Amino acid sequence: MKFVSALRVSAVLGYPVLVYVFLEGGFEWILMPVVALILVPKIVHWGRQSGASLMTLAALIIAVLAVLLLARTVGGRYVFLSVPVFVNLSLLGAFGATLFMEQSMVERLARMQVDGLSSAEVHYCRQVTFMWCSFFVLNAGATVALSIWGGVDVWALYTGLIAYLLIGVLFVVEYLVRKARFRRFEDTWIDRLLHRLFGGADTRS
């Protein structure tokens, strides 16, 4: 199970490079099992979360496989280029749905690490959740635009490198803003440094 999970993560991270290599080389059929490896677990996860029936899940999986087969038959390069769009939209759905619930996605993640959150922190978590939703929308839009008007090389550069750099920048900026605003510091070298920089509560163990 861990091997399959690791294989799936590798497929997601390396997908842009695989598309560039095999799509440009005319070996679209190699991409079919890779796309299935990425999408099918997401469909199953969605089904478990939503309580969908086994028949519904089977129909969705068959539909995905049929689209992949059709893409291979008629040469639908856009099907393979749109996979990152699906991933972003699925993340948008997961994060966005929690904005209509009592706890936002970021609040749920924060409560796994912090015993108690203030009302200001809860509101901040909701704002950060909305920020990530906005990023997923913009990232999906940029991917669609590059799929239509850009070359596969530009698409691969953005989805395989630039998008991850943007995610990293968002993580770093949000982390710094959170530490500066709420002064919650852990016993790590970066938090000790930020504690000296921002001041506030004692470093926690």
C-alpha cells in the first residue's frame, strides 16, 4: 500500500516531465496508466467522502478509462495536458467545501498541531483556506491557458517547476505572517530565529 502511495506521489510530481517526453515523442499510450494512477485514487477518495455507491464509483472510473482510450485513439493531447487542472480543481473542492463548514481546512490541519486556537486564529485559518482556494483557481486557469496557447515545453515548465515554486513561496510567506501575527513558536531553529526577530511568547517545546 505504501509502495502504491509512493508511486502515485511520484507520478503526480513527475507528470509534467513524463508528458513532455512521451507526448512530444508520440508515445501517448505510455501516459494512460500514469493518468489512471493519478485519477482513480482521487475518484475513490471522493466516493468515500461523499458516500457514493459502488456503482457510481465504477461508472466514474470506467468513464475516465474510456476518455483515456479515446484520447489515445484520436490523439487527444488536451486530455493529458488537463490532468493538473483536475488535480487543482479537486483540491479546490476539498478546501472550498470547508469554507461552508464550522471548521475550515487549514483550521483542521492547525488543530492537529495546536491544542487550542483563539477566535482570531480561527478567522485567520479561514482566510488562509480562502487564499489557497484562490491559488488553485488561478493555477488551474494558467494551466488551461498554457494547454491551449502554449507549447508542451512551456506547459511542462510551468506545471513541473514554476507552480511548485509558487506553492513554496506561499507556504513561506504564510508561515512568516502567522508567526509575526500570533507569536506561536516551536523549539526549532527557524522558530527560535523568528522568536528573536518578532519577539512575543516564549519558545515552546
